[in-house]
Amino acid sequence: MESPSTGWRHWLPGLATLQGYGPGAFRNDLQAGLVLTAILVPVGIAYAVASGVPGIHGLYATIGALLAYALFGPSRVLVLGPDSSLAGLTLAVVLPLSGGDPGRAVALAGAMALVSGSICVLAGLARLGFVTELLSKPIRYGYMNGIAVTVIVSQLPALFGFGGEGDGPVARMGAFAGALLAGETNGAALAVGTATLVVIGMLRGSRRVPGVLVAVAGATLAAAVLDLDTRAGLSVLGALPQGLPGPAVPWLSQEDLGPVLVGGAAIALVSFADTSVLSRSYAARSRSPVDPNREMIGLGVANLAAGLFHGLPVNSSSSRTPVAAAAGARTQVAGVVGALGVALVVVVAPGLLRHLPDAALAAVVIASALGVAEVRDLGRIYRIQRWEFWLSIGCFSGVVVLGAIPGIGLAIVAAVIEFLWDGWRPHSAVLGRVDGVRGYHDVTRYPDARQIPGLVLFRWDAPLFFANADLFQRRALDAVARAPTEARWLVVTAEPVTSVDVTAADMLAELEETLHAAGVELCFAEMKDPVQDKLKRFGLFARLGAGAFFPTIGAAVCAYLATHPVNWVDWEDRAEPGA
């Protein structure tokens, strides 16, 4: 009998979904898949162009990713494909290295998909699905807003009907401004692009009418009927290559490996962060929780398939997934139908979109980039915690000024610093009793709080580890020195302390020696059992003795009062019985 964690149902959740699959579910999935096909084709082309590769390769990536995820992905309705959140990262590697060679651009993009996919699969197998939780919301907002600006800037030349140059968002913005001032704008392109943006914006909230499909179909029809490519010099997509490619591993030069590895790693992080959020959202709606490690494996296999079939990195789509859900998708069969529909277009009707204006494709990408940008919630963060707001702005600036790849690196460094800061310089407090209030409270927050003579209650609100061990010692000794009466006991109220490492344990031994020399006894209250177990392994528990550890602060206070006759009457002792 196979284990649920190792059997085929675990590794192939898509096939497991088909158990009990009935005609009613298939009808819904078929309908949703056909609706999805109409969206996947123009969007896949648009995001491929925005990533610096020919549009057809966006369709190859879409087909491979959807089919692979249908087998290995745990989510029932998630739709994967090229996405605006990855376009800036892909373009940052493809543009400077390809030298304008489409074949080289495809190889670079495919290689990044393979790198990203491999990292996701290995991380999922190692059960590292939690790593994206280390990126705080302000940091995610920062790099996503930066990527949104990067993508928008890259598409502005196509929207205005002229070519764009420049390495990085700032340089491209400068080149765009120069071309604009030189009067290179194509009026037909700007009109078509603007109209496409308006239609998408007007229909964005509609569940029944896909705005992208309506806008792209309208732009294509207008360009074809009015013959705008000939009469107005409007740049159009042209006929797509017919047929499907076979699998192949993209070959790169040695000097390309470094940027591709870094870019692929950045894509893995961003894509899984987005995918995990979207997956959890839809899992919550259907009350079917999704394992993040399995989700990472599904995303990884989808990227491997996209890269092997001449595609580019893929991600979950926050715009196409709702379309599938609204159309009635029940399972990943809807994605399979969508993939087969796209494949049918490529094989049978590659010229269907030959009149699709490049300006309309740019408008689709810009609309999507505007959708991933987050500005409104930054205002709330500014009001709540300004340093996190400025952290977000710093990440945003890093992506815009330095580029997508260095900017993501900066975001990761910022995340690590933010993660460590709270533990490095945590809050601590000396506790006292406040008349009429149960418990023990921070004396800085309650100036009227009374401290028991000779007893210092010191609370440390973080794990104890190498980065904050010295600070803990300094603050603890300072609390003893500042006590209103000569200290006899220092009780560390250790309930917030979730871990102790070797450096911290050695510090506690040193602190105990210092306090003992001064006639002060070191004790602990409310320390968690796992932390006590660590102190036992370090030998500190035996050194201090079991009598130095108390289950509650109250127990420590009672023990102190029983052994030290001091002038102390608690307010609860003065209270009337039953009060």
C-alpha cells in the first residue's frame, strides 16, 4: 500500500483529480477552456514581446506550462503562462545579452526558465516552500512596483509607434523622451494603443466580458479593415510560424551563464511568491488547502516544460485565473483545453492575428503592469509604520535605477536585514505591578508601577542568538544597576524567548558569573520547554539548578518573597474579598 506522501496521487495531483470526474465537470471545464483560449493567445504573445523574444514563443511557453501544471500542480484552477511580473526580469537579461538576435534571445529566455524550474523543483523537494514568507509585504510592493514601472517604460515606445533603445529603465525613459520630442510619434499607433487601454480599463471589472479579448479583437479588426499598416505605417505582428517545436535544451556561451543563473534564481523567487499567494487565495475559496512545497514543484515543472519547448519563464496569472474561474472551471482540465486550443491556433491558423498592432500588444502589457502595481496600500503603510514605507520605496528605486535583477537582489538583502533587525535590536522591559491591573507590566509604559524591593523582572521580546546576546547582557545589567533598591534576584521573564544558540548560552553563563559576584541570583520564569531542553544540552540548566526556573512570574515572585523578607504588600492582598 502506497503512502499518501509518496504515492502517485502526491506526485501527480492532476491525475488524482480525475478520480470521480464526471460529465458535468467536463462541460464546465470545456467551456472555461474555450474562453481561456481566446485570452491566452494575445496575452501570451504580448508578454513574450515585452520579455524581448518573438511573440510565438509566448504561446509555446503557455502550451508547455499548462500541460505540465495540469499533471503536477496541486491547484485546481490556477492558470500559468508568461506574465508581466516576470517580463521585466526576463528583459533585463535578454536585452543586453542577445544583441538583437531573436534566436539568442529565445535561448536566453528558455535557459532562465530551465534554471527557475530546476530551483523550484529542488526547493519543493527540500520542503523550502516557506522561503517566500520571508519577504514582507512592503518589500514585495517595492519590487513589484519597480518591475511594473520597468515594464511600462519598455512598452511606451511601441505604444507611441517608434523604436526604443537603452539599457535599463532610466536610459530607456531618456531615449523615449528624446524620440517624443523629435516628433517620431505614429498617430495611428497611439490612437490604437490608447483605445485598447481604455477598453481594457472599462471592462476590467467585468466577469462575463473579457476586456483583453474585446480590446485586442477590436484593434486587430480596425487595423485589418482600415489597412493601417500600409496607409499609416502601423507596426503589426504579422503571420506567426506554423507548427509546434520539438523539445530542445537551449545552448549558451560561457559568459551568459552567470547572468542567466542569477536571473533564473530571481525569477524563481518572484514567480513562487506570486503563485503561492494566488494559490492560497483560491484554495481558501474552495476550502482545499494547498501544500506550498507541492505548489513549488508544480511551478518548477511548468517552467521546465516551457523552457524545453522554446518558451520563456512562466508564472501564475492573476488576470487569466479569474477568467477561468468565472467561466466555470472546475479542474485543470480547463487549462488542458486552453493549451490544446492555443496549439490548434498555432498549427491551423497562425495567420489569425497577423494584423494585430504592436501598439495593442503594448497596451495589454501596460494594463497588466498597472494591475500588479500597488500604491493605495502604501499609503496605509506610511501611516502605520513609516520606516517600512521607506524600505518599500528603497526597493522600488533599486529596481528602477539599478535594473530588475540588481533590484531584486537589493530587495532580498533588505528582507534579510528587516528579518534580523527585530531580533538584533528587540524590545525589552523591566516589569512592575500596577494597582488595579492584573499581571506585570512595563514600567516605562506605567510610570506608577511598583517594583518589589530587591527583585528585577526583566522581559526580553525576541529569540536569544549571536546577534543580540551582547545587547541582552548590557540591558540586563543596566536593569539591575537602575533598580530602585539593591537587587538580589534578576528574573528573566522568558516567555517571548523562542530559541537560544551557543553564543547566547555562553553569554548567559558569563552573565550568571557577573551577577553572582555582585550578590545577585539569576533566575528564569515562563521559559518554554524546548528552550529549557537546549539549556540542558548546553549544561546551563545543571549549572543554575532546577530551582532557578519557575513556571510563571507569579511563582518566581512568591519564591523570592518566601526567602527575602522585604516590605511589600501587593494591591490584591489589600483588596476586599470578592472585589
